[in-house]
Amino acid sequence: MPHPTIAETRVLIVDDHPFMRRGLAQTIKDQPGLCVCGEAGSVAEALEIIESARPHLAVVDISLGEESGIELIQSIRQKWPEIRVLVSSMHDETLFAERALRAGALGYVNKGEPPNVFIAALQRVNSGQIYLSDRMTNRMLDHVLTDKGEQMRSPIETLSNRELEVFEMIGKGLATKQIAAKLGLSPKTIETYREHIKQKLSLSNSTELTRSAVQWVLEQGRLPAGENGSE
Amino acid sequence: MPHPTIAETRVLIVDDHPFMRRGLAQTIKDQPGLCVCGEAGSVAEALEIIESARPHLAVVDISLGEESGIELIQSIRQKWPEIRVLVSSMHDETLFAERALRAGALGYVNKGEPPNVFIAALQRVNSGQIYLSDRMTNRMLDHVLTDKGEQMRSPIETLSNRELEVFEMIGKGLATKQIAAKLGLSPKTIETYREHIKQKLSLSNSTELTRSAVQWVLEQGRLPAGENGSE
DNA sequence: GCTCTGCATCGGGAAAACCCTGACGCAAAT
DNA sequence: ATTTGCGTCAGGGTTTTCCCGATGCAGAGC
């Protein structure tokens, strides 16, 4: 059914949710001049498809289940710097937009946005320009200009990528050893991250750290704080 | 769209992500016998559409931005008990599946699942049966069968007074030593309580204990229509 | 260039927490 | 009268935390 026009811009979709992929694909396909050249649900799959399909654009989700979209962006940046990446995430932009751009993405758009906003972002990125929401653009400008006036910054934003990753896992109930195993690192390294996080967030012991992390994860997911019957 | 078959099952989609809605809608439309009679991005919108479109089935996301899908399910249950609800969420099923069913949903399926699993779940719910993943089904059966003689509402109610007291302090971020000091007891005693609590709540390590305690404390703080009276 | 700061990664070692086992008095229940 | 559960604690081996490092590497600034 597709008539592969010669000059269409090829887009790769990377998202771990099949339905989200489908929704994005459908919206992109509707757009003249754009076509979806592949869909991936994991980092490995994405890299594989890039090899064969050579997309011009990539739409990547930040949280790919166990994996991190940030790392994928860095890999793409290294191997195929000509591919332009638009990050689409359902997480707080104040936390991830800056990280995404630093990693090499050209834009960050929230998944809650309507299709026309998304398409606008995609086309802006396609033209080589940066896309951010107005709110986020202002915020980053402020951030640069006022320099030391970081009073409105949440301390959580000062966490590095790795630290944030570990923080989230702590909040999900993983023990130090489990996190180390999942990330393929030494438990000693995770301990160091825990210390750094505690320092940055002014937490005095591991209980407070866990408490803070759990609270944050619950807020992120807007979970109605349930009792858990785990195990 | 030109031949509206007489006996099609009408499905309402409730999700705050437009692309997710679109992906779900597309997949449902592909299925013979099913049609999408409406899409909603909020609780209010959902209730409105139900009035006019009268769906047979509703697919609802648990986390609707600021709102809670759980409340929507309860409303639907009250006003239109004949509508069968399938919950689709991207969050951990161990945290929400039980709450979703208690609220009146007939099924819970994770958004990470492939379309065929989702469709199977939807059709199962459509036939009036409960759908849960195998893993979750076993877990809940265990839960039910483990209780002895009485239907224990929440395992937290099995805690003794002292244990509950300690549990709450853990949830507030106090370390073992601090709790001991505050209660005028030996840290050893607090350790014992921690052990007992972990046993009674089936928690395997101290991280899970802290996590569970924090969640419980937060839940205590904000719950209008709480179901666990507990003390 | 060189320095300095920040990040990511790990180790040593003492202190603390954990976890298991057991204990003892005391009350209520059987 | 025996059992059961609660509240309290100790011993001792295992694991984690916590504070002290260290290394390599990348970018910012002089």
C-alpha cells in the first residue's frame, strides 16, 4: 500500500510501548513528506534498524523500560551525527529536556502534547533547529543568563544522569546490589552514587534517601500511593 | 466508515496521551466486531462521552495526568455497572492491578504488552471474564489462599500496636537508632520489630520495608475515601 | 598548552545495620 | 494449664553503610 516516494524524509520511532509506536507512526505517516522507516522497542533494535534503514530523523522515548534513551542518543550522536533526534517523553521536561539536548538530541517534546505540536517539533528538528516548549526555552535562557540565580531549581535537577538513574531505582525498591547487577557495575560504585545523592539532596542517612526516592517515584508516576503486597 | 454494522461492540478509550489513544484506537478498529465510539483525555470528558456514546467497553489508563483513573472506574461502576472496564497502564501491575479490580475493573493489562495480548485481554473482559497476566493471577491467588480463616483486608492490620508505631516512624524517615531513642528502647528491640514487620508484610529486605512504610505514610496523609481503616 | 572542576568508576576499612536464633515475663485465650 | 501472642532484649555472623580515598576522562577557563 505504500508508494515510496523518492524524496521522503525517513523517520525511525523508538519507544518501548507498541501502542505508542503505532500512534506516533500513524501521525507521522499522515504528514506529507514524512514516512516511517522503522520502529524499535529497545536500544539494540534501534541501532540495528538504523544500520539498514538509515533514517533522517529519530523519535526516541527517554525511558525505554530497563534501558535509557539518553544512552541511545549518545550512541547515535557518535556513529551517525547526521541523524537528528527528537526526544518524546512523558516525564517532567524540567528534568530531562536539558539532559536530552546535552546528549545530542535537537528537541524535546512531551507526549501529552497534541499531534500538531508534535509534528511542528519534528519538522523544526528536521530543519536542523532546536525545539523546546516555550516554558522550557525560557527556563533554560534564565538558567544561562541569571547564572547563579538557581533558586528555583529543584535539587533533584542537580543530579547527574547516573545519579538520577540510581535514585529512581532506589525509589522502585531495588537494593544496592540489585542496582549494581542491573547496571553491570560494582556495588561499590552504587554506594558512591548513593553518597553523592545524599549530599546533593541533603539527606543524612539511607532511610531518608530511600524515603525521598520512593516519594519522588510516586510523584513522578502520580501513583495513588497504594499499599503493596509485594512478593 | 461507511458500513456501521449493527452488532458492533462499542469501545471507549480513556488516556491522557493522544498518541497512545491513537495507537489503541487503530488496533481496536482492526479487530472485527469492535469499534471505537469515543476517545477521552480526562475524567470529565470520559463521563461526558459515556452519556452520549454509551460504550459497551472502556479501556482506561490508570494515570490520567493529574487525575486518577481509579476514581473514574468507581464512577463508571456506580452509574453504568453494565460497562466493562479494562485498565491499561504502564506502571507496575503489582502496585495497581489489585486496586483496579477492587475499584470495579474487570481486567488489567500492561501497556508494554504486544497488541495481540491486549486484544485478548479486551475480548476476555468483553465476555464478562476477568483478565490478569499469569504472573499477577498467581500472585493474587496466593494472596487470597494464604489468609487463614479471615479475609484480611490489609496485612498492615495484622501488625501489633508497637509494630505499627515503628512502621510509621520508618515511613517518616527515622533510622533504627532514632526510633529507639524516641521510644526509650534498645535499638535491638527496634530491630526485632523491623523483622516482625517484614515477616508479616512479606517484605524481603530493608529497602522494601522502607519503601512500603513510606508509601503507607503518604497514603495516610491523603485519602478521602480510604478503605483501610486500620486503627 | 595546562589546570581545574565534574563525572563515572572502583577500593579499604571501621561502624552500623541487618538477620537469625533464642530468651524471658506477662497477659489473654483455649 | 497450656498455648499463643506481645513486648522486650542479647549474641554473633553477615551484609551494608559511610567516609576516606583513588583513577581516568571530558570539558571549561586561563
